[in-house]
Amino acid sequence: MTHSTNFFSSLYNYFLSEKVKNKSELVIIYIAIISFLLHLLLIGLVNLEIITVADHIKLLSNPIAAIYTPFSFILIYEVYLLLYYLPKSTSIYIGKQYEIIALIVIRRIFKDLSNLEVSLNWFSIKNDLLFTADLLAIVLLFFLIYIYYQLVKKSKTEKTTLITPEISRFISLKKTMATCLVPVFLVLSIYSLGHWLYESFFSFSKIVTDIKDINKIFFDDFFTVLILVDVLLLLFSFLHSDKFNIVIRNSGFIISTILIKLSFSTEGIMNIVLIVTAVVFGVVMLKIHNLYDSIEK
């Protein structure tokens, strides 16, 4: 048992320590910059007709679409941060989920910018209408995430948690779970990127018209894994606390994650409604949880 604990502890320090986090941030920044410049170069070569691509490859038709690429790598780093904060704070771990879905909406906005039809009939054009809805959604999401972190900060300043042996074991368990999620994240991201690149740039079958973007390939599967992790965390949390407000809060976070996962199977206004509802639900559950804590003092 001790050897196993030491093994996972070593892996955790190797993948999820603060030193590794800082290095990963630097690497992702450089990759994002280089990928952005390469994408711009490809678009330039296509526009100059030096290389030819199929008509369905919209990401090589407009320089604005190049912003989509660095945002994809920023999203990958956000997923890493989600794993990094999993053992440290359940509330911040959930907050990272909200940041990820907000960045996905932002990335979609940049992607759709290149396909806008600017006209007096703006609200009668479906794509322009959805673009407007995305703009309103990201403003609302940005504000909701701000409120969420304010509630997290207030909760931490008003409550000092005594680290009992049960809580210490629970933190160790979360570290093990986060460590196990790292290879899952790596395999899913490599497979998703390879599959998307092949279907987008090399496949000549009709499948390419059915593939919307990489979001549904990677994040749909990843959030399914997160739901399972959240349920396990809820069950194991009973080992150190069975307080009603904590149980309800964690259950609410699971529902919030499920709503985000469901958003990947929808499009248009319904997609936006599910995303905003998920974040609103999480904010409300955390607020009520804090109110419970205040009356117990």
C-alpha cells in the first residue's frame, strides 16, 4: 500500500506540481503563438493559390479564422489546470469547467466571425443571429464566473477547515484521481486532434460535412469522464463529511457538469441555454451552500 501511495505521489509531482504547471503554461504560450503564425501562413498560401484545399475547409478561408487555432491550445491548458486544481479545491475545479465552456464559446465566436454576412437583415440570417446570441452569452458567462469566484473567495475567508486524517486521506485520493486523469486527457487529446485533422484535411468522404468541430470530439468525451469523477468524489466525500449542504452542493455541481456535457449534443440557441443554465445552477448552489455555512456559526 505504501509503495503504491509513493508511486502515485511521484507521478503527481511529475505531472501536476506547481513547477510543472508553470513550465506547461510557458510551453503552451509558445505553441499557441507558433500555431497562430503557421495557420496564417497556410491561409496566405491558399489565398495566393500556391496550395489548393477542398471547399469545405472553412478554417483556411479567412485570416480571422486563424484565431481559432491558438485558442484550441489555450483550451488544452485550461483542461490541464482543471486537473491541477482537482485535489486542491472542488469549487475551483468546478470553476475551471465553467472557464473551459466559456472559452469554447469564445473560440466559436472567432470561428464564426469569418463567416458573418453583414447586412441590414442581420436578425433574419440564422448564422448572424446565433453569433449575436453567442456574444450575449459570453458576456453573461463572464459575469457569472466572476460571481462564482467571489462566492468561492468569500467561503474560504469565512471558514477555516481543520485538516483531519479523514480529509487528508480524501485529498490523497483526489491527487490519485487527478494523476490517473492525466493519461486519459493525453490519449483523448491526441486521438481527437489526429481524427479531426484527418477528417478536416485528408478525408474525401461525406463524413467531413457531418463533423462540426473538435469540441464535440474531445470535450464531449472528456466531460463524460468528469461526470464519473464527480460522482466518485461525492461518494468518497461521505467518508469525512455528511453535512447536508456539502452533499447538496456537490450533487448540484454534478448536475451542472451534466448540463455542460449535454450542451455538446445540441446546437444553436439550445446549446447556449444549456451552457448558461449549467453555470447559473452552479452559482446558485454555491450561494445557498454559503448561506448554510453562515447559519451554522
